[in-house]
Amino acid sequence: MSSLHRAPTTPAGISTRSVHSGAMPESHTGSVVAPIFQTSTFVMDTPGDTRAGFDYARTGTPNRSDLEDALCELENASFAAAVNSGTSAEVAVFSALLGPGDEIIIPRDVYGGTFRLLKNEYERWGVRIRTVDLTDTETLAAAISDRTAIVWVETPSNPGLDIVDIEAAAKLAHAANAVLAVDSTFATPILQRPLDLGADLVIHSTTKFINGHSDVIGGAVLAGDGTSCPRAAEVTERLETHLASVGLGVSPFDAWLARRGIKTLPLRMERHCQNAQVVAEWLEGRDEIAEVIYPGLPSHPGHEVAKRQMSGFGGVVSLRTDTEARALALVANTKLIALAESLGGVESLIDHPATMTHLAVADSELSISGTFIRLSVGLEDIDDILADLAQALAATTKGADGIGSGAAGNDHAPSAARPVLIG
Ligand SMILES: *Cc1c(COP(=O)(O)O)cnc(C)c1O
């Protein structure tokens, strides 16, 4: 797209592509790293005659193109739009493709913010929402109809880590002339490439693993070239028109940061997966833990599908404690692992979805038990992560009622009065 970009070289491995796709070196000064083009507009030599295809920054910028090119290369996509949040990527898909009377099928363990967005902003325009257990292909086959415009898959899902068979879902969606969109935030293109499995669209919250350093809010929507997607051309054109009209594009600085994050994405995902597997196996042996949910455990119902469609199981481990009081005490007592919304950063984070990230679904069929905890396993030394979990679990069994108060911990117990924030 931009004159900064070198012609694609011979097919390279995913780590090489993560480092090299896009503008390196920049042609004007030889800067090894792309500069940040902090501008709202671009000079033309004669009306409409731009220097590098950029005219006005709502519709595109060099840094946004850089990020989009890198994402395309990693996902084997031919279209990418880098936008200002994962939720904006969803807005683009829903607004571009849904109209009154259309139905969207969403998974029972959909990200809480996706559910809230559809419920609050799209239902009143006549969009019908149907919640289905997509881990069961038969259930999807029974639910899909000629009213279905989009089948929305999230795999692994947030926070339940459900695994959906993308290839099977794509076949069913296409048979009904519906679009299959996959929120692949937890997997990243390093571990899973839904377009290669037949999906029409891939959605990412780049806020999470892709940027990976907890300092950007961003998102992306990607599409393939139509090899396996009958409606690719039409879908991509609708998205482009919508995005240019609305202006959801990510800012130059945030695009630059996310592009930088991608350079270490393969390396980070490798360590996230390693650490998460060790944490999951360690937690499985603990009496206080009623259930450990991680696609890398043979006990996970989606383990076989995950092995088939992913090259690693991701950096998030979820668990259920024996009691809700213990869950609250545990998240209040970790010291190294911060209690915070969001995930996918270099630092480990712990979340109590029922009172934090997924408060928006509390009164719906998607509500999450108070015993449930989501752990984003970071890149710290594994011994330090385990030691922190061990001391926090030990603290939950002190206290008069058998459950620690959390007073000895990092003083950040969630309160029901906090605002509804989702991450
Ligand atoms: C965080 C998240 C989103 C929303 O992304 P934002 O960047 O916070 O808008 C969507 N889907 C999943 C699975 C997420 O984890």
C-alpha cells in the first residue's frame, strides 16, 4: 500500500514475518524502525494525486497500513482493518453486515462486552441475538436458519475457554449463506489461523496478546481472498465502506506500538503457553480448586479439537474454587499477579469475572459463577508465578471462618459498587 513497504520477499517463517513485514527500513532516512506519522492529512500534487495512497487520516495512515500488512501476513489474510479497539472491530462487522430482522448466533460463553454491545446497541435496531452452545456442532446445525446472517465464534472463549471446531462451523454457516466470524483474540495468529480453516472473518482485540504490553487499546478485523469464502468480495467491500464512513481507525502511535508488539509475538506466545501449561497442571493438584479449565489439559472437553486447529493452547487458565469466598480471597491475596481487567500482557493478571469483566452478563443466561477465576499467565519466571499462587491460596485458608480476609494481601478486593468495565 504505502511506498514505504518493500515488495514481499519469498515465503518466510512466522517469526521472520513477525519481525520483518512492513516498513523496514524506511526509505527516506534509512531508519530501521518505521517513524510515527502523526498527521491528519497528506499533501497532493494535483487534486486526488497522492504520494503514497494516503489522503486523510480517517481513511488510512502509514502506521495503520504497517500494522494491517503485518496482521495480513500472519493471518494469511488479504484484507485487514486496524481499529481503535477490539469492540470497534465488532462494531464494524455488525454494522456492515446486519440489518433489521437478521439473526446473529453467538456462543454461550461469548466475551461479555460482545454480548453487551449486541444487546444494548443492535437489538433495538431489530437484530435478533441467539445464544447457542457452539462447542457442539449438532446444536449449531439445529440452530442455524435462513435468517442467520452471522455465526459468531469465539475460540478459545473468554473466560470459559470453550473450544469451537472452526472448520465444522464454517461449513454449516456457508451452507446457510451466513458469514462465519471468529474472535481469535485468545489464540492470536501464532496459534490459530481461522481463515485457513474456512472462516470469512477474523476479529482480534489487539489490546491483548498481539500488542502484549498492556499499553494500547486496539482491534482488527481481517478477511481472506475468497478461496473458501463464497461472499468474501461483498463482505470486504461492505466493511471498507463502513470503516471509511465511520472512522474507527487506530491512531498512529497505537498502531506503531501494536506493530512493535508483533515483533516478539511468536516468542511471547511460546512462553505464555509454556507457563500456562505448568500453572494449569499445578492447580489441578490443589484441594481448594474444584476445576481447572485449560485447553492444554487432556481433561478439557475441547482438547482434541484444540490440538487439531491450534499449535499451542494459549496463555489463559481459568479455574473454579470450592467456594465463592475463596475465589474472592484468592484474587485479593496475590501479590505478583495483579488483580486487573484485561489479559495477554507480559505481566500476569488475575480477574474475578462475576464482579469485574463479565458483570454485564450477570443477569443473563451467560452469567458467570462467583467461584470462577480467570488467570492471564504472563512471562515472569514460572517459579515466581507458582510461589505467588501458593501463598495466595495459603492465605485463603487462614482467617476465623476458614477463609482469609485478604487484608494481608494487596488490598484490592473487588467491590460491587465499581463501574461496569470490561476487559
Ligand atoms: C478484550 C476482548 C474483546 C474486546 O476488545 P477491546 O480491545 O477491549 O475492545 C473482544 N473479544 C475478546 C475475546 C476479548 O478478550
